Amino acid sequence: MLDPEKFIQEAVEEIRRQVGDRTAIIALSGGVDSSVAAVLAHRALGEHLVAVFVDHGFMRKGEPEEVRRIFGEELGMNLRVVDAGERFLEALRGVTDPEEKRRIIGRVFIEVFEEVAAEVRATHLVQGTIAPDWIESGGGIKSHHNVAGLPSGMVLELVEPLRDLYKDEVRVVARALGLPESISERMPFPGPGLAVRIIGEVTPEKLEVVREANAIVEEEIRRAGLKPWQAFAVLLDTKTVGVKGDIREYGHTVAVRVVESLDAMTATAMEVPWEVLRRIAKRLTREIEGVTRVLYDITDKPPATIEFE
Ligand code: XMP
């Protein structure tokens, strides 16, 4: 059993020892892993930790505002918010292949991040890597962004205070650090964000649909008192025929995925009560213009991955 107080004390000391009076940088997403890593590093380094929130425009509803409030205002971190939405959309124009989308997002992310790293003369890179990240990356299943050297040749020493922890242990540490529930109990969210929850090309219109859809799914799952590993909406690239009012409408298809898991290596589709699924379907089709059909994904992992792309 992990003793969170002891872990925190040792992690803070270790970060201080590793970085000394130099400057570290962290890409803070608001997810539980990077948040915990950032708070530990902030305790160790104070102003010498620069937390960079790259807003790629693919965040969930309200997420950028929340990160600014919690980490910038309440915790007083040295936080840089980079609004890079246009840059990412431009880079993704016309791209439909899932791995290509991930590669481009990873590349632009690093470019943006590197600009800040150079500006603040960072020597160390703090990452919220946890055990399953490097186990899965080692297996080569999907590209995660585990950078040590940046494309310009800038080399940053990696600081990975969470690398031996599993997700449930990170949450224990998050609670012990006094982070709000919205962070400590936050569902995992992929680095490339909503961009990999839109099948095919990413456009501002589709982003709007999937962002609203995702907020509805998360809200109804929470309201029903369910605590899955992840619950989210995906916008498929298949249009289907529907009827709204008395009018035929050729509209969007939204897939709903709710999974239970311990570490994301395997997952099972959750048996969400029928009335909850119906409520979700009703709200998605009523509240979001252009959505005419809702599907529930009943596939486990394996063979399906949790995300669709
Ligand atoms: P898959 O889809 O591979 O996802 O079954 C496993 C877990 O990882 C999350 N995920 C990511 N997390 N960067 C991340 O930080 C990524 O590129 C990424 N892709 C998937 C996914 O949400 C799930 O919890």
C-alpha cells in the first residue's frame, strides 16, 4: 500500500535534488497525472517550475478555464497558457488518417512547447508518466509523446516522479495533495483530445458537436452515480437518415463509449442502465443540432481500443 504523505515528501526532495536551482518545465493538461506531477514539482521548485498549458483547441468543455483557475489563480503556479487552436486546426486540415492526426498533433505540440522551453531557458522536463504509459509505449501499441530531446536539438533532462505508480495510486496522491475532486477523480483523456474522437477530418463545426456531446455524456453518467474508467462521445464520419419534427434529416451519428478498467490495458464495456442510455440519446439528439442517431459501443478491449482512433 502506498503511503501518500511519505511518497510526496520523498518525491519533492528528489525533484529538488535533481533540478537544484535550475528551471524545469511541464506540459500541464489538467489530467490527474500531469496535475499531480506539476504540484509536486511546484512544491519542490516554486517559481522555477514553469507549467505550460498548450490549448490545442481539442479540450473538453470548460477545461481551459478550469486549468487557469485552479493552477494559475488558486495554486499560484508560474502558468503559461498558449492558445494554439488555429495553429493545430491549420496543421490538421484535410488529414483523415488516425496515426497521421496523432503524429501532427504531437509535432505541433512539441513545437509550441519548445518555444516556451527555449524562452524560459528550461533545463529539465517534468512529465507525469505513469507505469502503464511506458509499458504500453514499449509494446509499441500507440504513439505517446515521451520526449527527452526536442526536435531543435534542445535536450532536457527528464523528471518523472510518477513513473512507478498506477492510476489509482496517482489519485490517492492527488487527494493527499488537496487537489479538488474534479482533478483527482478526473477521467483519463487522450493527449490529442477531441481530435481523436472525431473520425476523419477535424473541423471547428465537428469539434463543437463532439464537445457538447461529450459534456452531455459525462454529465448524465455522473448524475446516474456511475463511476466508470471513462465515459465519452465520439463523432462518427457516417451520416445517417433521421426524422426530426416531420422532416427528414440526414445527420451526424454519435457513438457513446463507457468502459470499466483498472489500468486501461484491458477494459470492458459497462452495463449502463437502459434508462440512462435513453436519456443520453434523447439529450444528444434534442440538444445538438444535426445529431440524428446515437450508438452505444459494446466492445471490450481487446479487441477494440478504448479510444476510436
Ligand atoms: P486506448 O485507446 O489505447 O487508450 O485503449 C488507453 C488509454 O490511454 C488514453 N489515451 C491516451 N493518453 N495520450 C494520452 O495521454 C494519448 O495519445 C492517448 N491515447 C489514448 C485513453 O483515453 C485510455 O484511457
